[in-house]
Amino acid sequence: MSVGAPGIDFRDPGLPRRLHTAFAACDPVVPLRDGFWFVTRYADVAALLKDRVRCGTDIHRVRGYDERRPFGAGSALERFQEGLLINLGAEDHRRVRGAFTPPFTRAAVESSMGALVAGLAAELLAALPDDGEVDWVRDVAKPLPARVFASLFALPDEDVAMLMGLLHEDTVAIDVLLDPAIVGEEDLARGQAAMLGLVTYLEELALARLEAPGDDLLSWLVGAYREGVLSWDDVLTQAMESLAAGTSTTQTLLSGMVEAFASAPGAWERVHDDPALVRPAVEEALRWVSPALTMGRVALEDFPLHGHAIRAGDVLQCAVLVANRDPAAFPAPDVFDVAREPNRHVAFGGGVHTCLGAHVARLEAREVLARAVARWSRIDVLEAELHPTLMIRTYKSMRVRVVGR
């Protein structure tokens, strides 16, 4: 049985890599099943992601959600998925995001995290050969964001690998929001077990910070709890969301960026010859890769969209990758252009729901790219393997050949 849009199987493990081509010829709004829509055009996606009148993110406003309870009734996975920023109603979203925004502003990130990210990027790249084959995911893309956020949360080094494994299992389960049929019972069970493990671990750590706070993000969250701004569940949920979003999506950006350059002969040397292109090249990598392939919105009222009657309670899956390859918004959209201007991609969402860790991801990508183009004349992608997840694209491995200058 096909699961997804007509002629497109969401269980196809190769779909994340070609989602934009699969939907390129489809209508702007594609019905998935009753009350669920796939929105593919840039203008619509950009507008819906920012729309606070017709659309929201309160998962309980999804028609039938409270009856279906797709994460498992009473499970830790359900309890904490419902508390994520991406699933909160407007009032709770303002309260929770407001308490956790200050450390993630552009100024705060670049002043407080710049040296940390630069040092870790330099260390990881220095361990690679001048010439030879490496697994870019294993050696760079996965450990850099993991170590950055482990440092920001003051996590014990020996626990990082375990936490990253639990966070990945939790991420797999998110696809149940796209279509429950594409997440098997075993995957959902692993997601539930992973969430329970994360909650147990982080709660123990948070209780210790409650007694002896430090200069780290978990202590910041605990401080907001002390002040009555956040609930205890908010503390644990935001710690998990930050760790998950700050590691998995950045890992995808750092891996996909290498694939993007491999698709565009001459782009690598352009950035090497003109360091001012590092910033726009990272923005273009975000557009080209789009780590979060889709972002959901809940209709708060009835409204028409391209001839379809959207009803209150319907789910609109905004196809970020497809929108970021829309020729109506981006000339030659499949070309990786390191000097593209303007580049108003929606890789980080939009409006009040713009990704909180966007500036951290940008910083990590810039530090890696600037050092990589200085050291190697090119990086050839030999083989790349993706995890079969649709809402957030993640790489399992990427075998590359680095060629020194």
C-alpha cells in the first residue's frame, strides 16, 4: 500500500533526497488524507509559517489528535512531544520561548560561543588527514554539534554518545505526525523508550543544577523554573528540544553542505579565493539542504487555499525543501550558487517559530567551511547514506576523499 501523496510513497527510503523533484510537478496543495495537506510552493509556505491568525502549532487543535494519541497514550514520548515549542499553543509558546531566547540571539551566540565553536571545529578538522578517505559524518558533522551542545549544557563527556543515540531514536518517532502509517510499532516503541531514558537522565542532571547551578544552559532553564516562569516539564522538554534540534539538524547541514559543493564544480575554489563568500555559501547550503524537510501548522479557522477548502483542525505540512527549490522564488533552484542574492530561504521556518538555534548552526557551518576550504583543494563525496526519516533529514554516514592543497 502506498502511503503519502498519489504516486509518492513516504516509506521510500530514497525520498528525503529527492523530495523536491517528487513534488515539483504536483499541485501547490496536495491532499495526503482527510484533513492533512502538503503545501509545496514557496510563497504559500513562507506565508503559512509566519501566519498567526489562520494557523498555529497547538497540537491539541489538530482534529482527532486527542482521540488518536499517536505518540502512545500516557507515554513519556506523548507527554514531552506535546511540550515542544513546535507543538505548543500561542500563549505557552510565548512564555517558554521568551524564557529561553536570550542565550540564542545572534549577538549572544557570536560573543559567547564563537571561541568554543572555533576551537572544536579546528580540533576535529586537525585530526583528519591532508589526503585520504574519512567518514565526514562520524568525524566532523556528528561530533561537532554534539560537543558544542554538550559544552553549553555542561554534560559529562562520557554520556554524550549515549544521549545522541537516544535523541536519534526520538527524532525517528516524530514522523508519526506526518503519517502514522510510516512509523512502525517497533520504531514508536523505541521512540517511547528513548524519551523515557532522556527524561530520566536529564531530570537527574537538572535536580543537581537546582541544588548547585552553574554557568550553563540547563542551569539557565532551572533558574527560569525557580522564578516561576517555566514548569518542571518545561525545563526537561526545552533541554531535550535544544539538544535534539541543535545536533541533528546541524549534523545534516554540515553533511549536506559537502554534498552541495560536490554538485557545483568551481564553488569550492570561489569560497577559498574570496572568504567573504563563506556567509552566503552557508545560507545557500541551508536552502539547498533544508535539514527540516517539512514543518507543520494547524489551521485555526476555515480558509481556501488554491481551490481547496482548508478546515479548522486540518494539518498543513509545509514542504520546506520543496519550497526552497521553487523556481518562482529562486532562479535556477537546483544550482548551488554560493553568491546567491537575495536568498530568503525558509530552512529555519519563519515568524515567531523561527528556529531558536539558527545562529548556532550558522556559526558551526561557517567555522567548518572556512577551515575546510583553506586546507583542502576539494572534498569528493564517495558514498552517502541517509536515515529513512522524512520530517528531519539525517545522515547515517558519508564517505569522502579529502584532497590537500
